[in-house]
Amino acid sequence: MKHENLYLAVNPFLLQAYAQDTTFTIEGKTVNNEGLPIADIYVINPRTLEKYVTCEDGIFSIEVSPTDELVFSHISYLRVSIPVYNLLLNPLVSLKSKNVEIPEIVV
């Protein structure tokens, strides 16, 4: 019985280590509040430092492992970090625009 308890205590760590070694390509789409695609969004995997920039159709494709999180970043939108398992359920990433006020320049 002691050996079974030891196995159950170690087993989650083995599963997590296995999940980090498993990689696959995930695809999704970035959209704004109105559901329109957003181009030039940086999609970053902080674990691998791999980056992808969305095209005008908002589509992204990047290598991930199941335990990764992806960061979506653009100067005109709020930065968002989303776990890969959430993207597997819903590959549509909705970004909210941030109000960027440019000061008036008088010449």
C-alpha cells in the first residue's frame, strides 16, 4: 500500500513534465470589439520567446505546449495573456482598444 501512495504523489509531476515536452501548433484569430480582424498583433510565447505577427485577416499560428500562455500585444490594444487550454476551447481572441491620446503639437 505504501508504494501506491508514493506513486500517486509522484504521478502529477510526471504528467506535468510530459505535457511541457509535448508541443503542437495552435491557430486562432484576433478580433476587435466589433468582431473585425486585427492585423499586426504580436502573439508571444514567453516560455520559448517565439513570436508571430498577425496578418490583415487576424489569423495567428504558433508552436506551444499545453501548459503555455500566449501574450497578445499591440500599441492600440490592451495586452492580454491567455492560457493555451482556453485557446483550444475558443480560438477567437477579442482585444479591447485602449484610448491613446496624442498630445497636440503647436509649431
